[in-house]
Amino acid sequence: MSMKRTCALLIAAAIATLSPAARAQQYTTDWLANTYGTLAAHVGNGARSMWVSPEGVIYTASFWDENEGGMAIYQNGKSLGSIGLHNEFQGGAITGNSSSVFAAMQSGSAYGSGTVGRYNRATNQRDLTINVSTWNAISKADAIAGLATQGSVLYASDFYGNRVREFTTDGAWQRDISIASPGALAIDSSGNVWIAQKSAGAVTGFSATGAQLQTIQMPAGSQPSALYFDASTGLLMVGDEGPDMNIKLYSLASGTPVLAGTFGVQGGYLNTTTGTKGQVGAQRFTRITGIGKDSAGNLYVLNNPWGGAWDLGRNGGTDIHAYDPGGNLLWKLQALNFEGVAAPDPATDAALFYSGTSIYTGTAGGTFVANTVDPFTYPNDPRLNMNDTQRDEHFGQLVTVGGNRILVASGQNPGIFYFFHFDPASGYIAIPDASLPGTAFNTTLEVTGGFCIDSKGDVWAGLNRTNHIYHYPLTGFDGTGKPLWGPAITIAMPASVRPTARIIYQPESDTMILAQGLAGNWDWTAMNGHIEIYHGWQSGNRTPDQVINLASPNPKSITVAGNYLFVGYVHTVPNIDVFNLNTGALVTTLTNANPGTVDVGNDVDSMYGLRAYLTSTGQYVITKDNYNGSSIIVHRWTP
């Protein structure tokens, strides 16, 4: 064979590898909402309390961490591993000394929520349990609301028992201090114990023999949520979860506590003079749930951004800030998402991403921009409701209509969707508007047959057991920017796709995508793999132009952008299949373009865990829920 012929064949082979299907593989894989992108390094989920050792080792306790022990360990901005099972701890109280760390156990554990576990810091093994409270089956709140230790003494707040109990660190009971609803604890240099009463806005001191000392009555609205005594300065540091959102510093030198200063911006992330309302920052705190210092004078503050959940583990996340002795930010450790996803923002051409409670930007973990929940102005915000029917509302869907953003927040497998809007005076805060089902949509039926808010703000929903699509046209916005919808237009579901499990409508191309559920199956959250695509839906077409029968099992979530349908699967793979809406053909599969740096999780374990957006440059931005790494996966794909 001639050299020229050989070269021609090699060139032809190279061209063949650049077929349209191959070129469609051009994508990157990135992540948001966690400082680190791999499982080995990632920051743990939902830390609710913190203890810092003199050498600067940080221990946090969480109610639930999907991929490691519920007690995470960090130092110098890095993970050092974890202790225990992922569901071993309640999360609300932790303390330690040179040899041991103590944490409140979970109600679902063998010991119950009234028990404290002692763990050896050298071996990370539990070597003792201490029975503190008779309230042993509390799940949605903390039976043990505070822990503190000094020398051989351990104090524990028995919240429902209205007492603080004193033990030796070996578990021998010494005495009880009677006090209503005790919370966070700290011990000063004289051995006095200081007890926070969050709902009363007070911190009361008791001597080592149990005699009552002074009471600090904090400013109106204050909620002392974390205590730390700084022996180097003689100051009692009180984290305030109330509207001030800062740390108050009380001098105990005279015997009568005196406010000596504060640390942090007054009003925290809701302050409007040093930033936009909702904007987080170095000292723009959210919920302060832990304070500690090391022997070098570095200060550590644990925040839980607002957003509640029934299991306490799916709150706004872990947000640890480290400061040098001068108050300058050294580093942050953040895990701001567990079971949730953020939608690319059309108004910024996907520069910002909106989850159900937070806003992010950037790459390689990204930047936490804002917490969109204001618990003081909107105390009835459904994202704060611990008794909601869903485990959380951390899944965000977002559209922009005439400059007006509409955010839809929902849970992992939702039957109800919550609607919010934004206005300039409220900055990044999402203002609660309505819910579906709810009075604004004149229905009490849950959404079990699919949900979509399209790019024009219209809502499309499959209401429970009706075999109809309910189309609620957006009629406009009131003077505050609140969206308004007209009465439902009902359309019978095509028989060929009943029972329908997913609905997506694209007004730009008048395209409807319907995915079928499992006939006769109780699990209305699942799809069976049969998807129908209708072009000219509003023009009356009820015959599918394309039919896709997925080859991969257990499809869970679908989303659409531009000319493509994106499909994710549960209990199988984290892959996202991409189909052409005009042909129904599989174009490519997004797996992981950066496996050494990013873990993409197991699957898509949520009905609306995929979001997609077509940017002005022709790039598709696809986000995916990753509960393994407490992060949000971002694929950027150019066909």
C-alpha cells in the first residue's frame, strides 16, 4: 500500500471519529455548593454544632450525612475524615477535651435522643454512653440542646426536662440545675456554667456548686444559639440567631456581665448598608450555630443558612468561617446543598444559579452568593416549615419574564410547589407568593402527574388522578412584582401516555413533552421510559411527532433546553442522556468529563433534579443533584 493511500485512510478514520455524535461529546463537568468536588475531600452535610480543639481541629455534628460519619473532622480548611455512622448523631450538641469528644445521639440510634456518646479522639471509637434525658425518641428537635466540658466536668442541657445536668466526663452524675428550656452551654475560667435560653433571649450563669449568678438579658428579639468562653480575653461569646445575626461579646471580669463589643455585621446577611439584602459574606452571618477558638487565637464560626427540613439534616447546610486573631477571613468550608439542585438564571445568562433557598455563582465549587430566606420578615415562608409534607424545598426552578424572576421551590419528590418573586427593595430575598395546590390556583389536588413552569411563566400541572393537564396562564404581575395566574385551562392527557408522570412545555417552539408513569403502581414519582414529543401543541396537535422509549432503566428526571431533552436515572448511573427533540434520536450521554476532580454521584434521585439552559453563546448548562458529595453538578455542553 502506498504512503499516500495509508495517509488518506488515516485521515478518513480521524474524520470518522469527529462525526456529529462524537462532536457532541464536547463538554466539561464542574460543581457548585461544596468547597471540594470529590467524595474523599468533600465537606459534610448539614453540620448543626461545632467544637474546636486547642490545636485547631474542628469537630461538627450532623443529623445525616449520606456518605460519611455524622461527626466530621476538619483542620486548616481540609477534611480529616469522620466518626460514627451517617445517622448516628442528632447534630444539635457537641463538645470535647484533649482525649474525647462528646455528642448527642440520634433517636433512631440504639441509644436514643436522650443519650450522649463519648468518642476517643485517638481511635475515633465510642467508648461510653451517658443517659441524660428521658426524652429518648425526639426526632424533629433536640432533646439534648447543649454540651460543655472542662477538666473532669461535663454539662448537658436536658431541654424538655428543664434542667442542665452535671456529670463527670466518665458519666457519673453530680447534680442538676433547674432552668427552663436550656440550650447552648459554656464554662468560664472560674468553672461557672453559662446557659442559653434561646426563646427567652437570655443567658444565665451558675456557679460550680449550682448557685445562680447573673442573667444576661439580651436585646429584644435576640436568640442566643451558640456560646463560647474565650479564656484569652475573658469574654463570653454569644451567637445571636435573632435579627442582629452577629456574635455579642460580654465581659465577665466585674462579676456583672457587660456588653463589650460585637463581631460580625449587625443584621448579618440581611444588612442593607454593607451589601444587598440576602447577600452572605465574611462577617455577614446567617444562623450562627457554633463558635470556637484555637490556642493560636483563630476564631471559627459555624453557620446554618436558613431553610428548614423535617430531619434537621437538610437545612441550609454547613458553612464554617475561619478568622485570624485580627478578624480577617482565613478560609471557608461549605456544603450548602444536600438533596437539591440549582437552576441556571436566564437573567444573567447562567452566571447565577438559584436553588430553592440559595444562590451560587462561579466554578470549582463556586461562590455562595446569597441565602434567599428571610425568617423575620416572612416567618410563614414554607421553606421554614419543619412539619411540611416534604423533606425540604431545596430544588429550584427559575424563569424570568419581562425582567421579573419567578422562583419555584420544591422537595425531592414533590406533590406541592411553592412560588416566590423578587423585588429590588428585598434584594436577593425570595418573597413567598403562592403554592400549587393552593388558593391562587383554586385546587387542593396534589401535583402527581407532572409540573412545569415554562419560560413565559405559564404553569402546567397534572393534578392527582384527573388524567388532565391544567394550564394556568400567567396574566401579569402586580405592583410589587408578585406573579398572577388566570384560571386553569384543562386539556385531556393523550391516552397513549397515561398515566402521565412528567410535563414540559416549550412556548418558543410550541412543543410539549410528556413522560408516562407506571400504570397501576403506587409510585407516582417514577417514569416507565415512554416519552412523547408533540410539536404544535397549542395549535391543537395531539398526535406525537416523536416517541422515545428509553433503553436505560429507572428514568427519574427530565428537563429541556433549546432543541434537546435531558434524561437522568435513579438506582443505576449518574449519566444524563441527551435526545434531539426534532428526531427523538439519542445524541450523546453526559457522564463525567473531569473524573479526577469531580464526583458526580450515583444517580438522579429526585423528580426535578435536572435543570438545563441554553446560553446566548450556544452552550448548554445542565445542573444535577448530587447527594453523595453534598453538591450540585454542572455540565457545560456545546453540541
